[in-house]
Amino acid sequence: MVFDAHRRAFAFLGGVPNRIIYDNLKTVVDTILVGKERQFNRRFLTLANHY
């Protein structure tokens, strides 16, 4: 649902923002590592790389 909402928003807005900040959203972040390091969800990375 989150990924579909992103796709719809990007289509509606006619583009994508330069930066989106997530607050460790479980759909986006699988594991919090040391400091600011994160292990991102594979499906999220696929979406991010697409756009």
C-alpha cells in the first residue's frame, strides 16, 4: 500500500522529489544499524532505484 501510494503521488505530481525523509518506517527500513546506517527493505530499494 505504501509503495502504491508513492507511485500514485509521483504520477499525480508529475515527478519525484529530490529527497524523501522516512522516520524508520518499517516498510522502508528492515534493520537499524550503528549510527545513521540502515538496512533498507529490498522492495523499497527496487522502487527507489526505479524512480
